[in-house]
Amino acid sequence: MATITKALGHPARIAIIQELAKNSACQCGELVLSVGLAQSTISQHLKELKNAGLIKGSLTDDRPCYCLDREKLAEAASFLKETMLQASMQVSDCC
């Protein structure tokens, strides 16, 4: 979970995840246009997201194609939901 949350800790990666969520698949060039960052920067962020398991990548017609790993995202969402539920059950006089 630490790897996933670290990967989601950058605004550009959140933007990439949001763009990929809008489509079933997306090439890197399309992300450059929609996110508004240089191709090399997008590639670095895609690498981090792929290493965290949040996206999958393949080559289509010799072009990289990326999509969300919906199972991994569901796992992360479930973890966060459970954590928030546990926190809401705790009585605290902190802050």
C-alpha cells in the first residue's frame, strides 16, 4: 500500500490516473496533450504508476498503450475505505 500511495502522491500522476479513467486505453502522446506536460515527464510518471501496479502497459502498432489496473485500484480504494471507517469509529479528543 505504501508503494501505491507514494505513486499517487504527485499531482501529475493523479491527472494521468484521471485521464486513463476516462478511457479504456490511452497512448502516451494523448496523455501529453491532455495532461499538458512534456512527453519525457509523462513517461517518467507512467513508469512510476506502472511500477506501483496501478496501470498496465503494452505496445499497440509499435506505440505504447496504457490502461488502469482496475483490480489494483479497487484494492487501494478498499484499504482507504476500511481505514476511514475504522477512524470514524474511534473516539478521540485530539485536535
